Amino acid sequence: MTDPSASADIARVALSLVPARHPLRGPLVARRTVSLFAAGRSKEARAFADNALRQSLPAEQEADVRLSLAAMFNISADDRADNARQGLSLTGLSADTRARLWASLFHNLMVASRLDEGLAIESEVRASVLASTDLAAQYFFQIGRSAMEYQLGRFEPSLRLLAGVDPGQLAGFDDPRERLTHSYRSWLLSALDRVDEAMAVAEDGLASAQRDRQNWAVHVFETWKGRHLLHLGRLDEANAMLEGRFHLADAHLIVGVLDAASVVALGRVKLHIGDERGARKVAEIAQVMLAATAPVVRRLAAWYLAVHSMASGHPDQAHHWLCALGEAERLSLFPLFPMEAADDPLLVRMALAAGDEELAKAVTEVAARRYELNPGVPSVAGAAAHTRGLLNQSRHDLEQAAVRWRIWVAPGWPTVTAAGRWTPSIAFCGSASTQEPHTTRPEPASGYASSGSDAGSSRWTVRNWDGNRSRTPSFRLRAWPLRASPTGGSPTGCSFRLIP
């Protein structure tokens, strides 16, 4: 049976017919519990499991069920973590089972973006794993540590930890982390500006999932390939890969980082190709996602809503969405998981447009810290200089950002700057001697048709840094000075030069 909700209901009827001490009662309780969670009936599932499992199964068998639930990556990371906690509350477990539960709890806290909670238990998890001989626990802990290093901004150590995981042995545990780890490796490569390698990893994972007919894994790799296509500026392909996967009626089922990040990617593709109706539909989905329990989903939803509002010309509304999780929480919205270095300057611009210098400074510090940890990654260096330049109105920093972004944009990626990974741009307005830095909002022109500038319509031909006409598409540009220009100049009639 493929309908988990129907499976849960059938198990309920069967349980009503089975005597209390019948040997089938335990398996039926386990089946109903798993099916309820898989159907998205989380509240009902928790209430049932916390009573029925304890009454029907011995501790070690209940722990096995809890471990299975802790590895169900189509349910909320918070539900997975809660099941690991419930397993750890059992007495009489073997050291190996307890270690695997600890490692599962740690990993699920990390992928829920509950970094502080994960850090608080890391030493206890480590001690339990080291005291065990369970290879699965060791691998799960290592994957969790990789996610921890990523969120702390230490990309190379994160990749090294992941490289130490043997996918062959992990596959032997019949655990979805083997596929998910393959996908996660592509995140790390992308964060290190190794986007071609990230795409190759995603394509390899997709081919493997298709060969093994694992539809859930096919979905994971297809959506992540769509995200990489967005980074590369291959918008039509990205749109085709992501289109039709997410619907408002099922938005409450978007409870994990993989789908949440893919929703954001879809929305940004829609913004870039000028599909306003499609972008609004994604915004409606994101508003439902704000009700999710996992912080990672809520933060990604709030971020897309802010980006959508800013792209629609409503900076005040954008700031409202940045505060959707709470006024204090806006300061910890970044770094997102997964993160995009190029988002940092955009968030600084949003903050300054709303007069929120506290937020602008906080994001600039995040970007600076990431650069300290990853000095050899051009996009990270560019983001640090760009945020600093926006915050301090520093022409020098903005020019440094231009250099860094130019290094990052690889030959053969003609649209990556305008259409792919980079949303905020830097523009200068005025004569060469009086240029003031501005930040611009690019809105893709219909069909990405190239056209000349028209002072009456604010449509501009994108030009390269050297002033030559670019092969990249035309955009509608609107500029908001971060502070009043000494000359009181406006965007109209200015000579814009986009910096990635």
C-alpha cells in the first residue's frame, strides 16, 4: 500500500480486533506509528506512539522503531529529533543502540538548524559514540559534525568530514543518509565555488537514483540539480527542473531543508524570468511554510518572502518578513542552511532600506567571519567586501567586491551574474569624479530580450565593467541610494555599471 494515511487507518482497525497480548499487536502498533508520521499526521502520530509503543514493545524493539522514525527524512527534523529523544529515555538499551540514537539526535538537530542545541550536546554524543562499536553511529555523528562545520562557516573541514564517510558501508545500513550525504556533498562544493563539480555530483546521484528506481532520491537530486542550474544562470533548464513540484495545497508537507531550499530556488527562478504570477504562488507556499516547526524551514520561507517583496518594490514589507520569526530573531536569520554568500549584500541592502543598521551590521559581521574562515573562496570574499562597502558607503570596498566577483564568475557563464546566483548588484551614478555607490534591484525584462536604454522606462542595457555592451540580458533597474547623494541625483539618466 502506497497511501500512508490509509495504511495508518487500516492498522487502527486491525488493532481494535487484536487481543492485548497478541503477537501481531507490536508490529501493528509500529506500522500505525510509521504510517501516521509518513502521512504528515504528526500530532496524532506523537500522541499514539508515546503511549502505544511503550505498552506493546520491549525497550530494544521500541528503540528500533524510534531509530527508523529518526531516519524518515520526509518528516520534520523536529519530529525525527523527538523520536531519538524518546528512544534515549528508554532503559536497558545496549551501548550501540544508545550511541546510534544520540548520533541521530545530533544529526537531526543540525539539519533543523538548531545549531546551539546541537553544540550543547556534542560532547555527550561524542562520548557515547566513542564508547560504542556501532559503525552506523560513528558515520551518523560524522555527517552531523559536517553539517555543524558548514553552519559554523568552516567549509573545507565540513567537506573533509564528509569525505571520510564510506558511502558503500553507509548503504549497507539501509539508511537514507547514504543518498542524502551524496546530495549534501554538492552543497559543500557549491559553497566553495566549485559549482561544476557540484553539478556533476548531483547528476551522478540522479543517475544512480534512477537506476535503483528510488523515486524519493530522484526528487532530491532533480531539485538540487535545479538549484545548481539557477546558480549557473541556466534559467530555462532550472525552471523546467523545479516547475510543478510544489503546490499550495501540499505546502504544509514541506517540513525539511531539502524541499524548503528548493522552494526558494523555484521562487528566485520565477523572479529572474519575470514570471510574477509564479513568484506570487511560491510566496503563498512560503507563507504556509512559516508555520513549520523546524527553524530551517521557517527561515528559508521568511527569506524568500523578503526577497519577493523587495523584488516587487516593497522594501518595508521585505523588512516585515525579515522579522516574521520575531524582532530579535531577525539578527540570527543568517547564515541560512544552505547558505548563499551572495545573499549577504542583499540582506544588508534590505536592512539599510528599512533603516535597520543593527541588522546590517550583524550581517556584515557574519560575512566577515565567513571570509576569515574561507579566504580563498572568491564569492565569500566578494560578499564580505560588498556588505562592508554597502554598510560604510565605501567606494574602495565596493571596487574590491567587483574584483572578487569577477574572479568568481568563470568563463563560459555569461548569465551567472545577471540571472543566476547573484541578485543584488552594485551601481555607480554620476560622473567619474562624483560617483556615489548605490545598490540596485535587477528585474529581468520580459523574455530576456536585449534592448537599448530608455530614460523614460528605466530599462537599461547591462554593460560590462569596462563599459562595453554585455551579452547578458537586459534588465529593469531601480536604485535606492543607501543615504542621500550629495548631489541629490536619481537613477534616471545615470550611467549604471553592474558589478556581480
